[in-house]
Amino acid sequence: MLHRYFVCWLVVLCGLGACSTNDFFRQKAKPIPLERAYGYGVLPDLSGLNNRALKAKCEQQERTTALGVTLLLHCTYELLSRKNVSAENRQFALRHYNWAVGTLFQQRDIQSNLVQVNYSGPSKIFLVDDMIPTEDRLQPTVFGQLGSAAVSFQKNRSSENTNIDPNFPLEGMFSSYSIYASAVTLEGLRLHVTLHAVPVNKTTYVDFSQQQYALRYSEGAAFLGLLQSADIHNFSWLGFTNAEKAESRMGVFSLGPLSSSKTPLIMLHGLNSDPLIWRYLTMAILNDETLSQRFQIWHVYYPSGPPPFYNAMRVRKLLNQLKVRVSPEPSLESAVIVGHSMGGVIAKLLTSQPHDKLWDATFTSPPESLLSEDDTDVRDVFLFSPVFEHNTVFFLDTPHRGSDVANSLIGSIGSSLISLPFNFRELFRGFIEKVGINKLTQAMLPFLQNFGPDSVQVLRPNHPLMTALATTPVEGKSYSIIGSTNALECDTPIRCAAISDSVVKYSSAFIEDAEETIIVASSHNSFKSTQAIQFIVEKLHDIDK
């Protein structure tokens, strides 16, 4: 029996934390420098050639010297500028133009006697074509037609090891760029190529004489760059056992530019976990051009040792601050929130209004008789409204009614490992000493008499706050994704009761007011499930239709 519980607890520790390795892509080897060309630069006049002859001219250009690649670029640029080009020839021109741009970009710092590459753009930048993901599911999609998709890096870590911009990852800001070339020019005996790198995170067109082309870009590749540099997974265990030390990394972090026109899509990890668990879902959304234009993804990190009600209060504050930053006017009134396990509990606390339910489960006197103006945080733990007016919530493996693992011997051991932060203990110590311990209900007395509880204790079945929250509906639409290590469907109460992901039972994860409930094969890590991700993506397409 103990062995079974130990396995369950390992699932909680490793499954929730996703066991990140930070080996998400490797870069192609540096290209071999182009061969040296001899003679002098000549820029032929191609305007007199018909389309067939022009394509033949392009095909004749050799590809081993900077001069040959530059002439290929010049030739394909002319073909792309024409109006009456067949679809086949246009695709030919785009393919070879893009190759020439990428090749010359990689040679930009190498001196050539006949060609000078003039690059305009950030210095910390690399091509998407040079990124080889270690997993097929992390393959970024490139949108658009013309140019080389690229990723630029900007530092976001100060000398004090804090975020320069608090709403972007400390590891740095990775942005999608596109590199393209304007017309080739001849200056003296040398050909000059100007490469422009511009930020692109939506369909953006560039003019080529009589034609327009959408620049190639990949927000998924920018995210892949962030994954490779991320160190937030180092704070999964630390945030669970010693929240004080992980406190500096708490925040709500945007993966792209903040936008008042995009709906926030907020992702909340669970116990002993971190935002890297959302890599597959995030990539799936960024690889869908429609969704990437409608939603801005915000990852949340919070130390998971303190209870979800306390963490929800703090996340609520951060979200309200970010809303004001994005739009001082109340335009961000809709949001999608995805929560896994305890993150699902926090998601519900961000999207519901329990009125006095949580307060009455904790205290014997009404709030107006106990709270003063100085008790803002205590008030916000128990008395709150949804952060957004219109909510769509996805619950993944969420223990709405607690988990038996939290109530087991291994759960007790896990609870004993948690060191609650000073601010949390002092918040309740000060308030309880002020109002008197006799103001606590009998049900909450065991949890608050020592100015706790921790997150594991709260997730025990029949915890009074969890029981009160379970009967509180989401203000908006909700969907349930329930993991199972055995049956993937159930049609009777007995069969449903047998379903579990080894940590959360079906009876705890199921909520009656969900718009739809699906069961997926998962050992408490449905954030990895392709079925779960496909389900979320499909529902996102249906929002506001």
C-alpha cells in the first residue's frame, strides 16, 4: 500500500513538474563560406527578358559564390516584381529568393571582394530554418511567403537579476522577425545587397513593384527560443518546498507583445510545477495563425507551497495590474484561463464569485464586523469577483473536491517538506491575533490555528474551503478534461467512480455545469495529451463565433 502511495506522490512531483530538460532544439552547423569569385561585379538588365527566359536565367546562376547567390537574388526579385507570372514560376521565384536571402544573411559578416551585404536589424538574431526541434510536437510553423523567418533575442535580466520588464520572462524576450532584401544595386565594381530585419507577429506585406507578398514569420519559433533558454523549471520544486526563495520569479508573463485587441489566454500550472508544462499547448496555438492573432498567451508562475486561495489572491492582483497596463480603458473584459490540477482550482477562484461562502466556512462572524481598511489581502482571499467579465475556463485534472493522495501518508510527508513564506504566515497571524482564534469555525481551526495551511493540506478531501468552492459556479463557460489511467468512457456512476489519473478521481474532477467533459489517457499530466490539446484548440476556434 505504501509503495502505491509513493508511486502516486512521484506522479505528483514529476508529472506536475513535467521534468523539463531544456533540450528543445539544436542549431544546424554553421554554413561553409561561399567560394571566392573573381573579376568584377556586373548587374545585368533583366527587364527585356520574358518570364520564361527570366526563369531560365535564374536557373543558370551558380550557388557557390557570393556573386552567384546575389545574381540569383537579383533575378528572382525581378520575377517576383512582375504581374503576369504563373503560380508555378512565382513559387519557384519565392523559393530561390528566400534561399538567397537566408544564405546571404548567414554570410553577412564574411568579407567578399565582389559583394557587400548591408544588414539592418538586431544583432542577436538567428534563422528559423537553422532550428531543429528535438520533438516533432515542438516544430514551429512558418507563415507567409517571402523572406527568411527569424527569431530575435532581447535581454530582460537586470544586473540585480530581476526583470527589466516585469510582464515578460526573465530569461529574455524572444520575438519573431522576417528578413528580406530590397533590390540589388551596383556601386562601383561591387554589388550591394541590403537585408532588412523587421519584427512581424501578424500578416505583414511588403511591396515588390506591382506585387505584394506576405513576409514569413514564426511566433512558434520565438517560443521555441524561449524554451531553450528557460530556467523557470528550476523553481518547480523550490516553489513547492520553499516559496520564500522562489518568490522573485512569481509573475504573469506575456509570450509576445501586449495587445489591447487580443484576448488574454492565461495558463496556470499546478503543484510543484512551472509554465514549461504548457509547451505543447502553447506551440499548438502559436502554430494556428487564426488563434495566434486572436489570443495573447500569458504564462503564470507562482510558488505552489502556499494554498491556492492565497495564491489566487496574488495572481488576481497581478492580472488586474496587467489589464490596466495593456488598456487603461476597460477593453480587456474577456479571457480564457487554462488550469492544470491545483492551477485549475486557482482558475476557478479567478472566474467565480463565492460571495460569503468562503468567509462563512472560515469565520463565525460576518466580514463587516471583523475586517478593517488594513485587511485588504485577507478580504481578497475570501471575498472577490471575477477578474474578467466574460470567462472561458478549461480545467485539466482538477481536484475540485480534493485528492486522496493529499490525505495519505505520502501527502503528509509532502506537506512536512513545505516551508510557508513569512508574508503568508504573518498575514493570518496578525489577523487571527486581532480578531481572536475563537472567531474561526471548528472546521477551519485545525488548518489556521498555526497560521497555515499549506497547499497539500488544502487539497485534502472535505477541506471546508474546497467544499464551499466546489458548489460555486464559474461565471462563464467551462470545460473539463479528466485524465484516466484505465477506462476512457463511463456511462454509469459505478464505472465513472473507477476512473482516476492516479492522483485525482473522476468524482473530484467532474463538475456538472461544464459545457463538455472529455476523458483522456493521462497519469495526471493531461497537459501533454494530444487529444486534450486538440480539444482546447477546437473550442478556442468556437469562442465568440
